[in-house]
Amino acid sequence: MTVTVATAAALPLQFGFLDPGIFGVLNVIVAVVVGYFTYQDAKGRRTDSPKLWAGGMALASLLLNLLGFLLVFVVYYVVVIRD
């Protein structure tokens, strides 16, 4: 049996060296951290709804990953941060 470079590169993803479930857990952890820091920032800036901003950022980070997070962060920046 010969092992090519492509086979060696795909091996960790196919045979469990990196469990795919760990990416879901990391995604949830990142969403919680993003939500927490957004809540702290929005509360410190005395916005009307820091829980809404935190929930929106966490949800965008969780469901839409990087693109959703960046989109919601731009909205948050324009509405809240930039004064």
C-alpha cells in the first residue's frame, strides 16, 4: 500500500485524529466569548440594549461564522462604537 501526499493530508480528517465535533464545540465557545465581550462593551457604553447586541453577535458568530460575525460587527461599530 502506497501513501501519497494527498492521502496523508486527508488521513487526520477521515480517521479521527481531529474529531469533527471539536469544531462545533470551539464554535460555541467562540460565540459565548464574543457575546460576553460585546455585552461588556455595550454595557460600558450605556447602550439601550446590551443583551440584544450580545445575543446578535453571539448568534451571528455561531450560525454564520466569520462572515456573519464581521457583518454584525460592522453594524455594531457604525451604530454603537463610532460616536
